[in-house]
Amino acid sequence: MELHRTEPAELETVANLLVNVFALPEDSLLVKRKVLEWKYFAVGPQWEGSRSYVLRKAEKIFAHCGVWPLNLYFADRQVTCLCYIDWAGLSVLPGTGFILKKKLMKLSQTSIVVGGSEETRQIVPKLGFAHIGDVGLFARVIRPWRQSRSRPPEGLVKRTARLVRNTLWSMSGGRPARDWSARRVRAFTADFDFKNAFGYPTPYRDADYLNFWLRCPAGDVTGHELMRDGVRMGYFLLSRVGKQTRIADIRVNSEDSNDWDAGYSIAAETAGQDPETFEILAVASTPFAVQSLKACGFRSRGGMPFYLYDPKQLLKGHLPMFWNMVEGDAAFLSDPDYPYVT
């Protein structure tokens, strides 16, 4: 078995492997060729060459895994980190997916896995990952009646109870942020101030990375600058998937909790201005993000386990990590049978 970095010419083979292993329909978003080309080969993340790897023997592919680079900056330190996507192995040769991931874990100082299938959650501890916490899911209902009408069929009693609850939830929108506003941008410029020196591990950001996301062929991703009294204070990305808009990424150039409250508030307000948005979804992996989302009227809707591989203890004493949906493909993946979390 040898580790091989895939090339664009091999995209069809990789797509077929994913279809077979995950039992996907041919038109699934996960294997749309434009999406795979963007995820694996488009320039943007701090990574040279393809972000798609396979394990093969005699030209036959037995396992695949994509890498999502995260370069963590904190307390004047830099630590390389990878998140993994599209991890799949053929059942005809058990263990190939495990072997492939073991090899990929050598490409960075640390690695993370967030969520994943039940099988993934059973395997990653055997690879040396530790469950260090959870990423919370938070949601705010914007248009409960239209949301209710757009749901998949369900019983009248359940639908009515959900509508009543969500209507009540939609009335708690949080406090408006004074002196703050958002400005839509078609592209981020190199002179934008991306603060990459917080005290907690934070993935590196620059204009290239955010513009990479603005070119995402899955979902409707938009970029916005955060302004306070005319001064740029940060940014956020919104990703609309169906009738749900996600705060896919956010960064405020401040460590003042009031400023983060304002940033999340403006992001939610901007998302809610879209008449086709019925629910807003956000994630929080740090206490200050949880606090800010609750202050903005978001409700907790469960969470996903956060696993860390850190053999040299480089992040010890500095956790939790500030994680957002653009640290992988969570910004656009969805299940049509479950379009909302409320």
C-alpha cells in the first residue's frame, strides 16, 4: 500500500469511491465534480498542491481522505493542524481507511476531528485522538410560519407544537448592537487586518482563504465586513443552504466580550434580512462564543464531539480552540430530510 496525492485527472475515480462507500446517489452534493474540484484543488488554504489523498496498491484505490489545513496562531506561537473530510475505505480490504489516516496524521503537528459518523467516533480514539470537548450547535428561528410550511411531512400534533415553540423562540432576538454595522464585500482585500494573535488556538485567516470560500460552488456564501463607527472591526461569512443560513465564520479584532456580542448580533441581523432565511445556524467551541450566541437570542441545539490529536502536547494549557464551520465542509453539507435543527 502506498500513499498517493491525487491529481485532477483522478477526480472521477475518487468520486466513484465516495459514491460506493457512502451509498450516495450520483447527484449528491458531496460528489458534485465542481465541489470536489474546489475542495481538493482550488488555491486558497495554506497548502501546496492537492488536498486529496488515496491509499492504493497496483493502481487500485482502496481508501480516500481529504485534508483541510488549519494553521493555528496563539500566544505568539504557530502550530500546524489538519481537519479531515471525505474519509472512506473499501470494505473488501478492512483497515485501509485507518492506515491512510495514520499516514496523513504525520503531515502536521496536530489534527482534529469534529463530529463524524458513529463509526468515525469509535475509530478516532484508537488513532490517538482525545475527546477534549464539544462544539455546540445554536439556532435562531426567524420566520417560524414559513419554516413550518417548508418542513418535510410530519404529524399534525408534532408540527403544531413545534410551530408554537419556534414562534415563541423567534420573539427573543437579543439586543441590537449600537454603532455597529455590516458591509457586504465581493472580495476581501490584502490590506484587511486579520488578527491572528489571540490567546487561544485560532485558525489563520487571510484574504486568500476567505476569497476561496466566496468561490464555493456549494451553498450561497457571502462575505461581510464588521464596522464600528466606520472602522473595520472584523468580518463574517454567511452560507445559505436551502432556507437555513449559517454563520460559517466570524472574527472580531478584539478580545472584549461586548465586541464579540456585537459581532454575532450584526451577523445574525444580516442573515435574517434575507427573506428566504427561516432559521440561522451557528456553532460555538469556546465559552465566549457560547455566551455571545445566547446573548443574541440563539438556542442550544446539541453539539458534536471535538477530538484532538496532539502527541507533543503543543496545545496543552491553551485550549479550547476557536472552531468555525469553514474549518471543513460543515458550512454547506446538509440532509434534505432534516433541513432545520429547530
